[in-house]
Amino acid sequence: MIASATLDSLLFDNKRLLMIAGPCAVESEKQLMDTAQFLKQAGAHVLRGGAFKPRTSPRTFQGLGEEGLKLLSRARDKTGLPVVSEVMDIEHLNLVSSYVDILQIGSRNSQNFSLLKEAGKVDKPIILKRGFGVTVSELLSASEYITSAGNNRLILAERGIRTFENSTRFTLDVSAVPVIHDRSDFPVLVDPSHPAGMTKYVEPLALAGVAAGADGLMVEVHPDARNALSDSSQQVSFDEYTRLYEKARGIAAVLGRHF
Ligand code: PEP
Ligand code: MN
């Protein structure tokens, strides 16, 4: 594990933007290690990867479970990057917590109040994603289930909401970034990958997020996106990631900030 003081200075430094990147799902040792090593040299701060995946259909890849968590832990040992992974239910809270540095609660569990209350008792930073049918006020209320259980190391993430527009997978609510800043002290991440749904829209949404004042990005990156076992149409390649990151740093600089 990464020491909590080191982790907190990375996650809660309000001058610095956080780059969290990695595959949608951990699929194999090679896929994860190649991605982790690439991201380390490309300047990312945190490695993401789903082990328990909240898939829309039960007939699709559900993640490697504990084996995926073990691979994430090995990737941290090799690269020094802290790792984040989603916890889907209370039953797996201790298991996931024993392997990761940061817990992620996904869009579909954004208002799973029993999970939020239990997660609030864990001594780990938590990324709480906004549900795609959840207002900003509801997200902030949900966050109080975590903080009132004693955990204030919270980061909120805008990942797109469902609107009448269907030309992208979800609609990135860029407005949520300044609104959440106005109403809370939590850092706000933008996940450009899930609203985009298509690789070609990930970069512009990421740049819009940074321009709106996001405190970081969470981007899905895969060494062979077309053959990914989940979210194959939206993950960016290593080259695409490099271009996106370069431009995001340029936008941050305009705002007097840096990654
Ligand atoms: C994810 O980030 O792995 C994910 C499933 O995203 P969301 O919960 O926002 O759909
Ligand atoms: Mn995904």
C-alpha cells in the first residue's frame, strides 16, 4: 500500500490536477502490466482497473474478481502507482480494501446508501461517481453518508448523465464541475470516457473538463482497445492517451494549474 500521507498529498493537493488512467477492466497480467508501465512513464498518478464490473448485461465479462485485485496490487508494487478499483457491494468491501489504495463507488451505486455508510467506515480515500440519473444535490447528499460515517477523504466524479441526447453514450455535465466546487470542498474529477462512449470524443470531453476547473481526469486506456473485454469502443490507445495528456496539460497551464 502507498502510505496515507503520500497518497493524500497527491489526491488532495488543490493546485495539482490528478491523472487517473488505466483499463476499464483488468483482463490479464500482460494487459495490466503493459498499461501500468506505459502510464508510469507517461506521467499518470494513479492506475485504475475494474476487477468487479457493474456490466449492464450479466452475459458479458464481469471482471476477474480477486485475481484482478491481485494483479492491480502487483502493478502497484512494480510501478509505485497507487491503484483504484470499484467496490460493488458490502460483501466485497473488506476484500477490495485489502488490495487497493483508493476505493471507487460507481455510478450505479451512487445512491446505494447502505454501501456508502459501510464504505465511510473504511480508512481509504473514496472516489464517488455521480449516478447517471442523479442531480448534483443528490450526489452531495449521498456524499454525506460517507462523510458522516467518518471518512472525509472523498473525491467526486462527474461521468455523464442520461439526457434525451443519444449521439454520445451519456451527456457530460460540464456544469457540474463549477457547481460542485461552489457547494462543497471535495475535489472533482471528470471521467470523459463513459460519457463519450467513443474513443474519438474522449479527448475533447477531457479538455472540456479541465477547462471547467476539474481537479483531475479519469481516463480509460487499453493497449488493444478494439479487443477489450469491456468498453472496447471508448478506451484510448497509448498514443491517443499521450496526445490527450499533452493537450490537457496545456489547458491546465492556461488556468495557472498543472498535473
Ligand atoms: C468505471 O469507471 O469503471 C465505471 C463502471 O464507470 P461508471 O460507474 O461511471 O459507469
Ligand atoms: Mn468502463
